[in-house]
Amino acid sequence: MGEHKRKKKRRKIRYKKVEIKLSSRQVRSLENYCKARKITPNKLIRKVLKPYLHAYVQGIPEGNYATPNQLNLFKEGDEKD
């Protein structure tokens, strides 16, 4: 009657530190933007990077490493004389 299910332990998330360098003007701009939007700089940066952080977890998709213009540079038979 008194069966209690134990919650599964949550896997501990390991974080890595990433550093970027910004000029003093860029830092001031970032701080002002964050203050106006009532968000921390860390949350803002993560929000902006989110599409890139989730899209490439499994690896780089085929064909996403070069732009179409770069591919046209090396096509054979496209020479105009």
C-alpha cells in the first residue's frame, strides 16, 4: 500500500568554459543591451548561439561546409572564352 517510486537520478551536466575577447566598446554595448532587455550577457550569448549548438551535435551534415559560390569556382567546363 505504501509503495513509493524513487525518482531516477538526473545525469550531471558537465560544462566547459569558452572565452571570447571583446573591445571595451563592445562590452559596454553588450551590457547596455542586456540591461535594457533585463537579461544576463551569458543568457543572451547562449540564446544567440542556440541554433548552432543544437544543429551540429551529431556532426557536420554533408554539403554544409562550403557556400554555393565556392563550389562554382572549381567546376570543370565553365570557362568562358
